[in-house]
Amino acid sequence: MKKILIMFAIMLSLIGCQKNEMENQTVETEGSKSVTVSTSILEDMVFQLAGDIVDIEVIIPAGEDPHSYLAKPKDLQKIEKADLVLYHGLDYEGQLISALESKGYAVTENFPEEKLYALSEEDGHGHGNIDPHYWFDLDLYKLALEQVSEKLGELVPEKKDTFEENKKNYLNKLNEMDDNNRKLIAEIPQDQRYLITPHEAFNYLSKYYNIPVMAPQGIGSDSEVASKDIQETVDFIVEHKIKAIFVESTTDPARMEKLKEDCKAKGHEVMVVSGKDRELFSDSLAPKGEEGDTFIEMYEHNIKLIVENLK
């Protein structure tokens, strides 16, 4: 009988420990700060810095086009309940911008104006006069990384040193990628170093790596294409004997096929690079689990695809 009582006491003790442990875990989970971001590009940036320290919610899912994304009631709820809201700014988020501005922080807020790419009024298509695709300039991407790291440090001050250490490690990876990108791009003959894409999302990449770009569509991937812009692009491809033109993951490939047909009518054969794992990423990372689902993977994929088809 005495043994039974002892065993019963031990069991009660274990149950009590488990209960306390579960309560502690619940407290820790409930105590996690929430960060809502506008796109998958910012989602990955926050994860590289914070990992699982914060709960990350993304508004525009990976693979969707931010230019044509229609906000849903749940998106406003994500913004409202978040402890920190981060977005790109520069009029990039379209109809979400007023909700984001009311509570969020634009990671481009402190960018030097001279570093931004100015657009003509014709090319802006509702994005103001600044190209918002800053992340293809790695110096600007690093400035955004610095801003996000600071905001996370303010949100979870006890983890500030962790964010700083993660930032340093991530910067090393970015620099390593940058060096490799430059080596690969050097393999493209100078007279073939032209990037033709559906919409004007690669101005910063052009400036950063000195690759001239041309797109018939301007900045907004959902905007109409003027016939004169199509004709100018066709003439440019034919004149420079460009071998390949590229489709983006969030744009309609039919537009580039039309360019191909128009070039053929003028006696020049050009290849449209498209299909699974053969599209450029511009406004979004790939969905989780697919090639290009992190910023570094996305950028490496783009550079390799460009080099393979132009060299």
C-alpha cells in the first residue's frame, strides 16, 4: 500500500510539472510579437534577421502580382493586429498603401533620393515618379535590411544582439552572392548584354550590374502596352540581334510571344525564355518549397537564367 501511495505521489508530481511546462510554453507563444509585411521579399528579410523569434504574416502571397492584387478584409485585420507593419513604400503596394501608411513603416523611408531610379511620367503607371523595385540594387536592399533590423530591435529589445549578429551573417552571404553574380555576368559578350523583359522591373539591376534593360510595358505589370512601345522594343531586338527575351513569374507570357512573332516578321529569330523554373522573378519570391523562395535564391536564379541564355 505504501508503494502505491508513493507511485501515486510521483505521478501527480509529473503531471504538475508537465502542466507548468505547457503553461510556460503557452505564455511564450502568446508573448511572441507579430510582424506583418506586404510581400514575400520582406517576409524573407524579416525571417533572415529574426527567424522564429517573431510571428510573420505576409499580405500578398508569394507568386502573386502586387500590381494587380486586390486587398481582402483579412489583410486589413493582419495590419490592425500586428505589433509591427513593414512595407516597401514608393507607391509600390497600390490599393493597400493607405492602410499600410496608417500603421506601418516604409523600409525605403530613409533612402537617399539620388540613389532611387526616377521614371518618366509615361512610365510611372500609377507608381509616382520613382521605380519601387529597389531590391535589385543590393546596396539599397542592404539599407532596407538595416532599417528592418533596427525596427525589430525596437520591437524585441532583448533580442537586439541576435538580430545584429544575424544581419552580419546575412550581409556576408549577400556579398558572396554579389561577387559570384559579377563573375557570371562577365561571361556574357558585351554586344549581347541586353535584358528584355515584359515590364520595367529591372532598372535597378541594370544600373547595379551595368546591363541595359528594355521593356515595352513600363512599371505596372497590369498596364496596357502602347503599340509604339512594342514597335520600339522589336526594332531594338532586331537591331542588336538579341538572342533571348525573358518572361517573368507574375506576367503573361503571351506578350513576349507577340514580340517574338514581330521580330520573326522582320527576319530575326529570338527565343522566349519561359516555362517552369525558366521565368525571372521580379515582384515576388517563389512559393515556399520551390526554387527561388528566398531572396538570395531568387536573385541567383535570375542571374544564372540571364547568363545561360545570353552568353
